[in-house]
Amino acid sequence: MSASATAPLGIYVSIPFCRAKCTYCNFASDVFPAARLDGYVHAICREIRGRRTHCLAKRMQLPGGADSIYLGGGTPSTLAPHHLRQIFDALRESFDVFPDAEITVECAPGQISDAFLAECCTQGVNRVSLGVQSFVDAEAAAVGRRHGRSTVLADLARLRAAGVSNINVDLIAGLPRQTAASWRESLQVALDTGVPHVSVYMLDVDEDSRLGRELLTGGEKYGAQRTPGDEATAAMYEEACAMLGQGGLLQYEISNFARPGQQSRHNLKYWDGVPYVGFGLDAHSCLPGRDGDWFRTANPDAMDSYLEDPMSPAVERISRTGQIEERWFLGLRRTCGVSLPELQAEFGTEALTAFAGVVQAAVKEGLLEHGHARIRLTPRGRLFANEIFARFLDVLPPVSEALPRNLEHEVTIA
Ligand code: SF4
């Protein structure tokens, strides 16, 4: 069992209720009737309380101590205070939540009631992630957001007055109507607010959102014709890396920037290969087994199926090959990259040698770089991250369950 298997747990709770569906959204969230909230929260609490028994039956380990909780969505700020209380009661009954745990709630600007904020503080919420997407009002409105810049600034003041200063702002590059100048304006406003964390995403173009479908198949309803295009969006991303870095928000992952010491503890768990558990619609978990193996679980992504049976996620054992591949491409998401000695210590020499060709080719192309016994993406490589990650799949033969654990020699990979 690796040391990471015994790390404290991260807990994710999915609240897929939104007041309106943003045109770019490809999540399982929706504008479900508010009347369904009671039943949904009841199902989540059942799931939280029953998960340990489920894990035992499936030979998975569920760590007892948790040092991060993340309520995401959807829009968790649609919950009533008593819903929040019910969820935290179930979590604290089922887990030992550390006193210094990072507890994050995602909120939509303009949708944070005083009562909700007060209950967050009572429950120990110490971090808020705001789905801003753009500080330019016409851009936010074009994708269905219901807030403007002044609303966001007012919410930031309210959160700080309530004692929550650890705040993330989400921004999206590539929105309809966005230009290089308007993007710089959004970045500058984000910097001027003094928030310690900003996440920057490039618009997803896939058929799971209305805007994405329109981009793929044509149409004018959602503004696809007015999106900046791939090259301009890539340039916006590079501008974000430069501006945020100059403003003291250092990039620590492909999409995430933080002032020193204010990285998201919860999100780091997804890339560092430590256990996390997810509750609610479409929530995923990654948990160690009893014998050095790991498991991934996935809840239903259809509301009716989840409510019918919140206790039976799909369970998949992650093969040893899969663990090594994930360690590569999840590690490469981090700015610090993949530590070769750590990879070798955990999986043996072959976890390095098998990928030497892939790494060397990407280094030659200027997409990866090496130094201080680590391999990392170059700034250019971050623009092609998904393509690079795909190269790490299917390199090892599926029979590598019995990889030799040769801890004795150092391997030079690049
Ligand atoms: S608020 Fe977030 S989850 Fe809800 S529709 Fe918009 S992007 Fe999707």
C-alpha cells in the first residue's frame, strides 16, 4: 500500500441544482424543480451514512479522517440553510472532519442569501468558489449568467465581511463576444479584487452543451458565431498565465492559479493520487483497496436513477497499468510535474522505462521538459495537454499487473 493510500480523505458533495442552465454547461446539473431538493438531500445523507458499509462489502477502504470537503455543482447556494445543516450533520457523523479542514462551497454570484451565508459560517465553511466566468456583463449575459460585475464585487465584500476571505473566481476563455481586450479586462478586475485563487478554463467544445453543439454543427442561437476561435482562445489562456503570474497568482495546475500557500487542498487530491469520495449525482470516488489496489466509483448521472438507488455506484478496479498511466497524466497537470524517484519507488523501474520513448519525443517537440528529477509540461505543452496525456495510454501491456518493483537503480528517462 502506498503512502498516498493512507492520506486524509477529500469529500465531494454534488449539488446539481441551478436556477438557469448556462449555454456552455456540460455538467449533469439542471434546473430541477426546487421541490426535489428535499428528496435529493435526503438521498445524499443516506448515501453518506451508508458508504462505509458499501466500501466494506466491495473490499475498498474508506479513510475515517477528512481534511477537505467540497460542495460543488450545480449551484450549492440554491440549498436552504436546513439542507446544508443536514448534509454537514451526516458528514460529521460519518467522518472525523479535521478542525483545520478546508471546506469549500461553490456559489453563483447574486444567489447567496444572508441565511445561506450565515449557515455556511456556522458549518465552518472557510472557502468559497464563485462562478464568475466573465467580469464583462455582456459576455456573462450572452451565456445565460444572471449576474453582472457589480453583483460579483458586492458578493466579494459580503463574503469578506462574513469572515470568508479564501475565495476562488472561475473565468472562461473563449466565450461568445469575448475579445483579447475584454479578456484582459476580466483578468485585471479579478486581480484587482485581491482574491487569492483564480481558475481559468478554456471553453469546452463538445456536444454536451448547447453552445458546444452549436459550435460543432452550426447555428446562431447561442452565439457560436461570435466565439473567438481556437487560436485566439489559446492566446487568451497564455495571456492569463502571464498576467496572473505577474499579479502574484502562481500557476500550480493547468487551470489553477493561487497566491503562495493558497492552492486548493481539495483539488490537489485529484491530481496527487490520494483518496477522495464523492456523494450525489454523477459524483466519482477514488479509493484504495485492501491489497494495494485502487478502485474508482461513479454515481448515476440521471436524477431519477440516483434518487431510486443512491447506494449502488458503479465500481471499477483500477489495474496496475491504469494506476501508472494516471500517475503520469494527472501528475503532468501539476506545474511541478511528475517526480521520477517517487514514481519509481511506488511502481518500479518499468513505470519509467516504458514511457521513455513517449517522454523523449515530447521533449524534442518542446511539449515536455525535465529537470530536478521531474518531468513537466512546457507552457506550450499546456495548450496540447489532452493530446499529450493520450500518448501515455496503451504504452504498457495490460499484463503488467506483475511489474517488477526494482527500487535499486536510478533510471534516466530524458
Ligand atoms: S451554474 Fe454551473 S453547473 Fe449550473 S448551469 Fe451554469 S455552468 Fe452549469
